[in-house]
Amino acid sequence: MDNPYTLLEQKDITHKFLSLCSFVSVCENKKINLANVFLLILKEKKYRTLFKDILILESNFDLVKLFLQHDPFTYIKVSILQSILKSILYLYERVIGLRKKHLQYLPLK
């Protein structure tokens, strides 16, 4: 059996999480939907930092993990998959671009 403090803490985190989701939905004039909020958090740094500060999370990974724990089927939505793929491609191109830049300054023997 779980400790009463742990149960209370879990309920508090869930309440804060859902309250923040509602807040973001109202601010963006979107329908209250976890998929919409998740997309906004992926796109907007200000919402990511808000969630991480209020929920006392250390990384973006913890934030995504919290979303997926609350609704495990969030990632299946097509729009979210597209957004994640675009982010991965952007990062990949950025890393490759940085490597190409650094390679041109290497002395050739």
C-alpha cells in the first residue's frame, strides 16, 4: 500500500497538470484537448518552462513522460507524430550543418 503522502503528492501533481492544460488551452483559444496542449508545449518554449517550473520537473523528457503517463495514446495522433518528426529532422539537419561548418575549417594534410 502506498504512503498517504505519496498519494496526496500524486493527486496534487495531476491537479496541477490538468489546471495548466486548461490554462494553456484558454490562453491559446483552443479546444481543451491534451493533444493540442502537447503540440503547443512542443512548439512553445514559454509553455514548456511554465510546466517545468510549476510541476518541478528537471527536463523536457520528464515533461513528455508526464504527458504520456497521463494519456498513453497522445503520441498516436497524426499531428503530434508529424510535429515530432519535423523536430527530429530539424535537429538532424542542424547537427549535420554544424559538422559541415566545422569540417571546412579543419586543416587538410
